[in-house]
Amino acid sequence: MSGNIHGISWFPNFPDKFVSWGQEINLYEVRSKEDSTQKSRLPYIPVNFLSNETRYQYARCVATSYHSDQPIIAVGLADGKIGICNFRDTYDSSWEYTPRQQRMCTCLAWNELDANILAIGHDRHRSDSCITIWDIERGVPKETANFFGLAESANSLCWDHNHRMLIAGMSQKLIKLFDLRQSNTTCQSIQTKTVQGLSVAPNGNYLCSYVDSVIMLWDLRAIERPLRQIQSSRNHMQISWCPTRTSLLSSLQRDSPYITLYDIRSVDNESCREVYHVKRQISPLPAKYQHSGKFATVNWLSWHPRDFERALLLADALNILEFRLPASLHTAFSNRSKLPLLMQRPLYAPAPVGSSTNNQEPTQAPSSCSTNSASSSLNEYNVGSSLSFDFLERELFEEDLLEETRQRAMQDYGIKPDNTRLAELHLSPYLRNVWATLNNMHSEERLTGLKATLGINLGHTSEALMASSRIESQLLQWPDGINSSNKLVTYRSEQRDKALQLCGWSFEHELDRFIDELYANKEFSRAAMICVFHLKVLAACNILSRAADKQRDPSMYRITAIALSSFNADRCSSTWRNQRSSANMQIQDPHLRAIFSFLTLEGDNFDAVLREEGISLADRVAFACKYLSETKLTEYIKQRIQRCIECGDLNGLLLTGESLDGINILQAYMDASFDVQTVALVAINFFRNEHFADNRIQYWVASYLDYLNSWGLWEKRAELDIKIENIRTSTRSARTVYLSCNFCGKSVSNALLDEPRPRSTSTSTNRLSSCPSCRKPLPRCSLCLMHMGTMINTTASEKTSTELQGGWQMKPFSKWFSWCQTCRHGGHTEHIVQWFK
């Protein structure tokens, strides 16, 4: 390759081939990543050089055709000559056309519906036409019907995707539409100066044209007036629509290293003529070259016809680079519909190589940027029908989170978070367990986690001293009949006993009642596990035996009961230990797996139980509080907190309580589930004072309140406002609205309320009837004719209710003064109400 390159273009039906033109015309093929046998012909993109065209040099314009059997290009030269090239050695004179009057060829355009039709544009000549329609299979055009635009110039050409209609920018002042579907061609003209370049959107409904720094958007179904005008700071060199996106228009601007993208969207639907655009500029050059000055400008852009948002770039008229747009996510909002993240989807599916594309409808394909294929739920939408349509992830169709949030709000979810009320709601077992745990932890208006209860990382503060107490260790004895040399040590303290309660476990003397409750709730395997953890192996056998009688498939319970009944620690532990790893793969119930892991443990290594993710975090932490030493317990609690923050597990609030770590867990859960309702309600019910003032919590609460407003659930919003107000400090803020005197303009109410010492009833009454500053009379009530502020019909009970409370003088609402905002007449509230009744 030598000399400057003027342009590059992919072949529509050969996705791995492209052509470059300038001083030479070269055909390249992009290599696959596995093919690295020989050195690439181009420095910045791995390609194989296939062929070049030596007959036509210094091409003025080149267009790649839609032929599917071989790569074909049309070449326009400065002398007006047009040549058809298929990069073969054979020469066919019928594939050359020379106009009657010699002048420059300005533009070329192949028809997508009929691959043999080529539109040719020439400069102006007073005795010749500027547009020629050439069917290359029928030879050189000679019929009059193939020539248009006598004594005019063709500035740009393009074809309509849906019909055999040619769109031409002509004479620097007109866009003309030539309908070639009938023998007598009709022409429609629109006067505009934006004719230097034309491009039709992939859906065929929208047309863009430009001149200098102005881009005009048109609707081909009603092209009489433009939809939108886009003004730029620099002149444009090229505009083109991304063929795999319905809404993305790209522009290259003069002397700029950036690609300007316009994401053009309709306000309502495709029939709406109101559109808007989102503009962004990106640097397509490799990061290591962006500040080196190696590439100064981008001269040409060619979008790949099938690969999602992939393009070829020409930089500095010398270097060809490959570029792919970074994936962009958008959000859609609707009060009664989905609230998903939206990813732009490809418009066309890759067609098999060698298949004909003539008169072929575009097909759907899954996005190369998404892990999910297009679901059947999307079939009702026509991909190419809208100016902008996005690809929804499959899971978002299966679960309508926003509608579920609205239904919960209508059922008072989180307003009164007691276990009885939560049982009536349609919640997942996970959320039901989280709320039950939080209710169990919440006491004395605080949500104290196990970390604070056990005094972990509190240093030498007063809280640490309160959390520290004597830790007692006790050597457990195995039941009679079970010989074991493995000594189990349990640890007890006042704080550990409280931690067991927070985890939902009972004290030793209440264990039997706790086990009976679990059995009544049909938590058979959990009850048996807790019995085994307390070395009550025979009680666990009894529970599993009774449970087996109630199950349709009692085999696992029955086998476990038989195994436990014959368990001997010294004789069986080694045998069981050898079988445990393979047996755990077949035991579905995690509580039964934990039983066997506990009975086959070695020394004081309890990892097999503590890492059993199928068991609830509360049970595992309770087990740790019972069997782990102080150092190991502290380390385990810290590890579980970190794990809960990483995966957004709300059960971790059991460990953190009301703390910054708790807020981090809420944030991680919010990031993973988008359930702003739950995190906001947890914060409102269980977080107080300084933690509630955290910016993240304030944002979640404000977002959820906005949802309630958008759904018209005013009463639910008001109830939450009351709960939020009770959380905040009780100190009243200063007044910002005052009643002022009509004569002196000073505050009337503030002067009365700031009286430092009590006054007699007569003095107070006199002061209430006049301005405290200028002594001028206050306005009268239009009905009773008494001055504003005068206490009327005041009884002893009412006087009691108007005494000072916290520095504020309270007054019945019926005695407040109200007035009309139009005529300014008013009076006491109760008189006005009576009057209008």
C-alpha cells in the first residue's frame, strides 16, 4: 500500500472483506484471531491482502455493492467515467460507462433491493443530466427514462431501504425523491441547503442530510418539513447511521480526532413527530495513542453491516484501524411497567455467507453484548418499527419488580413491621426471614448487632466495658452409650447468651420448648440439628423418626435416624469421616449434612459446619458463639460481615446492626436487586439519628417516597413522613413564615411568642388585639367583628390547651385567622366554616 487513502468501506454481504481507495484500490480480508501464520499487510489491523485494481487510479468515489456471489465495487473518476470492478483479471468493456459530457463524478449508490441497479451522480452541465440509473446486467444506459436532472448537479445520492425510490441532493438547494416503481417516474422536491450528504436510517423511516455544521432530520413518510435540526460547532465531513442500531447517527467533523454520536429518539412512538437527541463524543483511537500525537484526525468511518457497533476508521488518511463502541446502558422509567436497565440490541441477524439478500426481511438476533438471547416475550415487538428500540434482559420480563413494589406498598409493607403483619404479605422466604430477624434484634429503640453485643472491635470505650464479662468454658460430656475421645468445649458469657437469643436460640433450660416449636413448624431437620449440636443425639433420632412417619418420602429422615441411633464416636468417626465427603453430595438437606459434619469433626475444627451455606446465618453464628473461642469467634464474625457486604446479604444485619457496615450491606443488596423499597423501609424502621442521616439512606428514602407520589399513594407517603419525622431530632427549627402588621410591617406572632414572662389574662388579651410593636389594631373578623387574635368563647379547658409547650404557645385551629387569597377578607376559622356551611 502506498500513497494516501481517501476512503474505506465494508462489503454488505462479505462481512470479513473491505476495500480501500485513493491512489490505489485494494481488497483486504480481516483475519481471525487464531490465524497468525503470516505478517499483517496493515500495521494496526490483522488482515490478508487479496487483490488490487490497477485500471482505475485516483478514484473520486467508490461504492460497494450488495451482490452476494462476489465482491463488486463501482468506481467514479474525476473525468466522469464509471467502472465496475470485481477484482478479477478478466476485463469486460460493458462494465464501463462514460457520460456524454465529460465532468466529475460526485456520488454513487447501489440499490439494496436490486443489487444490479447503480445510481450515478455527476456535476452540472447545461446540456446533460446529472443523475443516471444503470442496470449493469443490461449494459450501458441509453434510454431516456434512465436520466434525471437536466442542467443540474448531483451533490449526494442514497436509496430508500423499503421501496425503489432514489433520494438525491441537487444543486445545493433541493432534495428530490424519484419514485422508480412505475414506468412514469414521479418526483417530489423539498427546498433545503442540507444536501452535501444523505443517509437513511436502518428502519427506512428517517433521513438525515447535512451542510457545513448543520444536520437535518426528516421523516420519509411526511417529508414536507424537517423533524429536527442539529447544530454543531464544526463542519461535518461524513454522516452515517449505524446499521445495527435503529437510533445511532454518527458524524465525522473536520480536523477532529473524535466521532460524534447522536442517539436520536422519539418522544412517544414511531408515529410521533417529536424527537430529541443525546449527543456524545468519543475518541476511537487506542488509548496509548490518544496523547502521543500519532493520530491527529479521523477522516472516514465505515460501520460493519452485521457486527454490533463495529466500525473501520481511517486516521490521518494513512492508517486503517478497527473500532467497537463500548456497551452503553440506559434506564427506562414507567409508573406501572418495568424498571430495567436497557441495553441496545442489534437490528439484524448475521445472514449465512453466500445467501442472497435481495428482498430479504431483516431478522432478529441476540445481542453480542448481552448474555441472554431474545426471548419469546419480545416477539410482539417489531424491531425495525421504531426510531429507537432497546433490548430488555430476559429476567426483567419474568419478574416485574416495580409492580411488585407497588403491590407491597398498597399492603402497608414495612409500615408496621411486626411478624404477624408480615405473615399476611406475599413475601419471599428470604425477606420474611430478614424482617423476622430484625424484629427480634430491635429493642430499646436500637438495632444492636452481634458485633456490638460481643464487644468486637470496640477498643477501650464504655461500650466495650459493658460488653466485656467473664467467659466460662465447660467440657461437654457425650451421652451415655457414646464413647468419644474427642473433647468438646463450650463457652458461655452474659454477652454470648444474649447473642444466642438474637440468633433465635433459647437458653439451655428452655431448649426442649424451643425444639417443640421447631417441630410444630415442621422444621424437622433443623430441630434435629440443634439437638445434635447440644449432644442430644437420641432426641434427634426421635424427632427424625416421627418426621419420617409424616413425610411422603421418608427415606432420608429414616436413614439418618438409624445412623444416629447406632452412632459411637470412637468407633464410627473415622468410618463416617471417610464417607462424609461423598455422602454430602447426595444429601440434599443442609441441616442433615451439618449433623454428620459435626459428628465427624476432628479436634476443634468446626469449618465444615460454619461453611455450610445452606444453614441460615443465625444458626451458624449461634453455633460459633457456643463452640468458638474468643479469638476465633471474632475472626469468624469479621469474615461473615465482609462476606455479607460482598454479596449483599441482608441477613448480615444480624451481625452489624445499625452501623456503617449495615449501611454497606444495604447498599450491596440495593446494587444487586434494585429493591429500593426494602432498603428504604429497613432504614426507616431500624436506623436512627446519625446513621439515618447518611446520604445513601436519604437517597433511598427520597426515591421510595417519589415512587409513592407517582402512584398517588398519598396516605402511605404521609405515614412514612410521620415515621421519618419521629426519627429526626426533636429540636424545632426556626420559623420561616410570620404574620406581619399591616401598618409597621413587623412580625405580630413572633413578638407574642417570644414574651419572656407570663402575663395576666387581661394584658394578654389586650396585646392580642393590637400589634405588639406599633399598637395599631389588628384586622377584624368579618363575621364576629372582633380583632384578629382575640380569644373568643375561651373556656377553662381551652385555656389549658393554649399554655406554652416547649416555648410555643398552642392555640386551637378553630381560633386561627384565615382569609381569602383574592379579596383579602377573612376571619376566625370556625366562623368561616360555619358561614360556608
